[in-house]
Amino acid sequence: MAKTSLVHVVSLVGARDAALLPHFVEHYRNLGLESFRLICHGESPSDDRYIHLRDVCRAVGVEPLHSHFGPWRDRLAQQLKVYALSRSPNDWHVVADVDEFHVYSHPIGELLEKSEHMGADHVNGCFLDRVGDGGKLLEVDETSLWERYPLAGAVSAGISKALPLKTGIARGGVELLMGHHGTVAGRGLPRAEGFIQVHHFKWTESVVRRMRHRVASLSGGRWPAEHYAVIREAKAALDHLEAHGDRIGVEDSSLRIAACGRAYADHPLWYEIADEAEGWAWTLTY
């Protein structure tokens, strides 16, 4: 059995994401993981939101691996993940943004044991976007996220045409694609042996504000626009939300939204969502 003591959780945490961090740390600790390699981001060391984020890190007992200040760039995010993984190239890493909560088909130790037996160096999966009742964009608070956002479906792919595939577990020496939406090379664990549900708590009260800030910063030159698709995806999501009264259109059957708990077997359309996500693989270019 692979030892979870040799598994590190790698995540980039923005100063605006502090409310999610206690939920994130609790979730992965409940999976038996204790080594967190967090990289924090803020506008400056004196930014009130960054100071609050550091306070939250102390409260949950996690010392950040590194902090970065200044404008955000997707390519920079990629470089910071490479830095975190490269510190232990032979160890396993759970790679997850702070709004990404993994649910596995088997205990993580079994997935890693399978991977090692089959010569795989990473494990893939896809988004299951979490949504509030009626598609409402609810604020993150101390309530269990699973109770606050009881619905799940293929929202990111459905309304933004955003790539839903994710590489969620990888050896430190694996080179990840931007946003860990895949790998440059290597051997993935076959889907039949393990495919990660990446429960995505993006669609919260602050998402409209965050996406508008992202579009304005990228379009106005404040942040380098390295991929136009990022702007296109955000605009498409904003258009959908506006058309549905600032909520997710849960009645749209193409989004495959259904009630969903935290168990792997809970979503009745999970295998359809996974099939559709794998259909995006052709879009990955190295």
C-alpha cells in the first residue's frame, strides 16, 4: 500500500479565496493527507486580504510553502506549481486549486498502489461543478460546502465551454499542462482503474465579481493576456448568469445537474459527464 505520508497536497490560494481554505484543508485531512504545500498570492504583503489569508493559514495549522505578490498570470501559476512539485520529484502530489475537492472511487492509497503497479505516474479526472439550490450563487460560510451546494453537474463545460479534464494526482517529476488540465507526457492510470471526481466549488456568491475583475484585468492590460480563451470563457459564463437572473440555469438538461452528496456513486449522471469530459481530450496540445 502506498504511504499517504509521501503524498503532498499542492494548491495555489489567492487572497480572495480565504473563505474556502478551512474547508479545503479539512477535506484533504479527512482523506488522510497531512502534507500541504500551499502557495499564497496577494497584491502586496500589506494587502489586507493577503494578511487575512495568512491568518487563516495559521488558524488551520498550515505554513505556506511560498507567497507571491503582484499581478496574476496563468503562466506564473504554472511555474509555481512546477516549483512545488519539483521539490519532491519521486513523491506523489494531489494537485488541486482551493475550490477543487477530490472524491475518489477507491481510497487514495489503493489508487496510488494501482498506479505504481501499472507504471502510471498520474491520475486524471474531471469537474463536477457544485451549485446551490435553484442555481443560486451562495456565499461561502462555515456551513458544510456539501450541504450549501447540494447540486452538481457539468456547468463549466456547459456554459463556458471550459476544458473539464484535470490531472489531480501526479508524481513530482510529471510536467503538467496549464491549469493541470492534463500532462505533457507520462502514463496516466486507465480510467477504468480510477477517475477522479473534481468537485468544483467555483459557482459561489463572488463568482460574478471575480470573473468581471478577471475580464477587466486581462482586457485592459493590467494582467498579461496569455490565453484569449480565458476571457472568452469568463464572458460566456457572465452571459449565462445574466440571462438567468444571476443564477445557474439548473433546468438546462445539457448541464446534467442533479442532487449529489459527497460519495463517488451519488451523482446519477456521473458516467455520462465523465464520458463527455474525455471527449475533450483532443483539444489538448502540447
